[in-house]
Amino acid sequence: MSADLFALARPLLHAFDPEKSHQLTIAALRTGLIPSALPDDSRLATQAFGKALSNPIGLAAGFDKDGEVPHRLMAIGFGFAEIGTVTPKPQSGNLKPRLFRLKEDAAIINRLGFNNQGHDSAAQRLERLDRKLFIGVNIGANKDSTDRIGDYVLGVRRFAGLASYLTVNISSPNTPGLRDLQTGPALRELLERVLSARAEAAAKLARPVPLMVKVSPDLADEDLDEVALACLRSGVDGMIISNTTITRPPLRSMHGSETGGLSGSPLFVRSTRALARVYRRTEGRILLVGVGGVSSAATAIEKVRAGASLIQLYTALTFKGPRLLTEIKKGLLQKLSEQRLSRLADLTGIGADEWAERPLLEG
């Protein structure tokens, strides 16, 4: 919805519990009556996997789990959108309440548990959309699966011909044991099997679908180095850094002690530090997406300086609405003008060493 409409609707939306307000927002976007954004300044144009994007700002997975409105999201000003997390079979997720708005901290805690309608439902919607839209599909494993890596293989096979890229989400804290796939032999088996599935799909398609891995900000430095090197050596095309955190920096909200993944402003330093370490380890040889705590133009710029070629956001939208997109775009353009640069890529990674060595003072 437009910035003005959101300003009017926010008190009503926030009067409902977070899941209900989320459903209402999806319904509003689905109507198609939301005004479209103005064309982007050409200086914001960027490339991702050989495709041109009008701007580098995307909506992170978690908002449009079932692929209901990715085209509407791009119409209001996003350069790309990522749907999911989608699992092979539909699942209802964890028990409610499972989503908590931490207004005083500009944060959210969720323990949703990959609630979604399954592969077939999302795929049927994507089949109706324009293939020129840059839409990623975030794939996951069912909670009751006896072969979780096999679930990711199924995701690659189902969406290889429909997605602009695929994200292998092995970092959600809300599916027990899922994060174990991020290191060691499990990681190596996962990468081998999903890349093999991609190669099989590519034989039937015009190109191999780009593949990204989404990691946790809670990995120890040595484990983060391991997953970064494994992705680089295996032929993965990119990484998304990061998912939510189970750590708890000091929080003011009454919901601060809820279990689940914490997103929003308190995640910014931890996720940006992790991003910089991955950039330094991979030497800029794979595309990195910076996500976690982006709530302003300044935080978006720091993600780029830490090594991101693309930026994703979600939580801050629940508090600021679409005006945040305009704010970030203006800030990026101002930074380019100040530095006398013609493209954002010239800023990518210039602050990675500084961010990689930043101490973590949170819990």
C-alpha cells in the first residue's frame, strides 16, 4: 500500500494481533488497487545473476510465504521479491500465538515453523506470473520429514523452471534440528544433492537456476567460515546473510523473553558482522544479500559497505510501511552523489574489514 494509506491504516493494523494484520496486508495487496511506485532512478539499477533489476532492494522471505503477491510487491517499489519458505507438503506450523511485535525495540519474534500451503500451491501461482519479474523461491523441509535434504531436492526440482533464483533455507531456528545442516558432513551432503538436482533440471531448461544458501547469524566464526568456503567451492551462486537470531540483546518489550527467532533493529550488528566475514572469506566471488535490521538508508548503506550486492528487508516495514523504500532509495542516491559514484557496486565491500572485526556486545 502507498505510504499515505499505510500511515492511515497502521493504527488499525496494529490493533490486531500480528498474524491477523499480516493477513489483512496480503489481502490489501491482492486486490491490485494499491498505487504503483514511480520509476526508479537509473543509478539504482543493478545486476543479479545476469538479470537487470531497477533497484537492489528486495522483500525477504517470510512475508509472502505462498507466492500470493510478489508481483504486487514489485509494483510498489521493490526491485525483487522472495517468496516462502515453501515446503513439499503443506503444514500449519507451530502453535499460536507464535508471532510477537516488539514495538519498543522495532523488532519481531517469530516461531511460525514454516507454515505454508506446500509446493504445488505456490508453483501454480508462479506459473501465472510474468517470467521477467525477479522472484526468488525460498525452499525448506517439512518438520516431520524423514529425509530433510531430500525435501530440498524436491524444492529444486519443483521450482527450477519458475524461480529467478532458489534459496536453500537451512537457518530457521523454528524447525528443530534444521540448523544442523549448516556445518560438517551434513552441509557437504546437502550441497552435493541440491546442486546435482539443479544440474538435472538445467538439462531440461535453458539455464541452471541460480542457487543461494541462507545462513544463521548465530554461527561461530569458524563455522561461518566453513559454510562460506563450502558454498564458494561447491559452485553455489550466492548467500543470504542472515536469518533471525536466537540470541537476546537487551530488549525493552514485554515480549522480549518469547522463544523464537528475533528480527529487526536488534539484529543489525550481528547480521552485518556475519555478512562482512562471509564477504571477506569469499573475496567477493559470489553474490551476497544483506538482510537483518535494515530500517533506514544508513543501515542499508552499511549492508552494502559490508559486502552486500543486494539488500532485503521485512520487519521494519511493519513499523514504517512503504515510505521506508522511498527513504532508502533517496539515501542510496545521496550517497552515490556524495562519493561521485555512478553505481552502487562501487561501494560493495569497502567496509568489510571494519565490520568483520567489530565485537559483539549483545547476548
